[in-house]
Amino acid sequence: MKTIKQIIGIIFLGITMLSIPVLTKAQSEAKPIGNVHKEKGAHIFLNAGVGVGGFHHVNDKSYGIELGIINKKNIIMLRNFKAFGVAGADSNLFFVDAEPNEKISDYGILLGRVIDGGSIVFSASAGIAYTTGMARGKFLYSSRTGSGGNGSGFFSNSSSRIDHYEHITIQTIGMPIEVEMLLGARHNCNFSITAYANINPKYSFGGLLFCLRLGAAKNKSR
């Protein structure tokens, strides 16, 4: 997992050097980009998605939600992304093999830049985020669950080992980074693919989300 985090860090740190805009000299009228009709002002969008993510020992689910504004070719976004495991102390539907359930999320603000490709729009963003979660520390002990045939129900003959670890609370400041490819950008309801990461001193994480966006993908023009 360390190797994966290093690769993510190298890729996204390189992108960051090229993608962080400073939203200065913003004007109330957007500069024409495409060839639709002319509109003034900034545009608000909502982005939500699910996919895969990972950090530390976790390689499992991920989800995220963003609220953003596009002005000219600049983006500013508020985001909450999370990576977590399926099995864990908070699940009754799966055999739990380790406790606590590892999870991590960020609450960040990002600045980005839009690259207009017509019906496909690319964007790259980075910023700062409060990062919080739970990770496993040192191994403590093992226990067994299940009735081993003495109970009733579907899982009456099941028995599973639980490895208990030290609980490590994560609270740090991270650098959220993401790259998005938006499809069907001429409409107000679009699908996108977002690769994201959070680089921080303790537990960096990242993932890939398949998203639905509501709202303008870019400023429209004549």
C-alpha cells in the first residue's frame, strides 16, 4: 500500500504544480468558451459519486460529494470524500475479520482549472482539507464469532476470527487533489470520472469515483 501511495503522490503532486489557479481578478461576466448562447456570471454545480478507494490496509469502497462554482475557466469547490472498508465493527452483513473498521474522509476547499475540449471537459484541482478517520494500530488479540452449529439461522454453522487492533484516531491537515473528465459537457446533467487523492503526513488516501453532476459543466458563450 505504501508503494501505491507513493505512486499517487508523485502523479498528483506533478499535476498540482500545473493545476492550482489563484482566483484573482475574477469578473462578473464569463469569457466565451464554446459556441452556445452568451451567459453572464458564475455557474454552480453539484457533483456526487461512488467508486473504489484505499488507504493503509483498506482497498474498498469510496464516495464523495462536491459543491462548486465555475467562473471563466476557474473552479472553486467544497468537497467531502471518504474511503472505507466493507467489513468492520459497523457491519452486520459480513464476516468481520478485523476491528476497528478503517475509514478516512476529508472536508476541503479546492481551486482548479478547466480545460475545455468541447463535449468533454477536463479539470484539475488542489487545495487544503481537514482530514479525519480511524486506523488500526498494534495487534492486540483475537476472538471468535459464530455459534459453530449451536445457534440458529442462516449463519448458525459459521465461525469467524476477529483480530482486534489498537484504535488510532486520525486528525490532520491534508492536501486534496483531483482530476476529472466530464462527459456530455454541453448539458446540465453529466457523467464524469474523478481520480482523487489526499496527501497528508499520516495516512494519505486516494481513489476513483464515477460521478453524476448537476449544473453547468462550463461557462456558456455565443
